[in-house]
Amino acid sequence: MTQKIDFDLRGEFVELNQLLKLVGICDSGGAGKALVASGEVSVDGEAELRKTRKVYAGSVVEIGDVQIRVIKAP
């Protein structure tokens, strides 16, 4: 069963490693970088290895059975 998380984006973008930290997947940005480097993270259906990739509103990040939808904060 897929766990779905909505992330309210407050700026223009969030870096991928920071997003993983902010939603609680990792406990630090460094752990987020290691997770991205492992090849287990995808953005909009494509595997992503750039740890500090800019993620914008409308994107979907997946790792294992977790799906993170990035939405623009009101």
C-alpha cells in the first residue's frame, strides 16, 4: 500500500535531499543525499541521482512505497 504525503511548498522550490528530511523520510540532509545517491528516489517517474535537484510545485517524488506530492502552499 502506497503512503501518500502532501508537502506544502512555501518558496519557489525545495532541494530533493531537504524535501526527504522535511517530510520525515530521513533525519538529516546528509541522510537524504545518501538516499538519493543510492538510486532509490524518483522524481516525476524518472530515477534521480542529483542530490540537490530543485523540486517544484506539481512534482511527485517516490521512494519505495512512499509518494510525496509537492503542492504550492496557499
